[in-house]
Amino acid sequence: MGVDIDEGFRRRVQQLHGKVMETFMSGPCEGLTFEAIGDCVRSQLSGLGLNVVEVRLLNLDGVETSNPDDVKYVRAVANDGQVDHIFTFAVVRRKNLYNVLYLQSAVSIK
């Protein structure tokens, strides 16, 4: 599947990633239990019209973890029908609740 990377494509990606950043910075994934982190990320990205392919919780070294004490990041891969979008979120723990904050994004063009 080839993707023509033109100015329209760049603008569309920039707008979509801006919406994702805006959505997560408005706080929908704050005060979560550990178990709710993945569901919240998946729900927010799906709400923006993306097909979420993968959500993984990562430790500080980028290794997948299921330990609530170790999670520092969430990596989500979502598709818009043309390309895969990769989102990385920071996970901040306060007491036993977690906040998910937008960190960075990229596009995987195959």
C-alpha cells in the first residue's frame, strides 16, 4: 500500500495528531485505575475515528509491563484507513491513580 506524501497528507496528519494531543491534554484519562489505562486510551483514539490496532503499557526502558509500579508510558498504534499512527503517552502515577498525558506521535508509512 503506497501513500503519496504531499502537502495535503502532511496537513491531514498534523491536524489529526493535533486533535489527539488536544483531547488527551484536556484530561479524559486522569484519575484512572491501572486496569483502566488501556481502555481509556483506546476509547479516546476510537472517538477520533481511528481504528486502534494495539495498546501496550511500557516501563522506563520501553519494555512491555503489566506491573502497576513500573508503567511509565503507553504506546498505541491506530489506523485511519491509509496509514498507521503511533502515539506515545506518559503515565504519571499519583498515589494509586494514573494520569495519561500526550507525549509524541509519528506515522508509519509502509
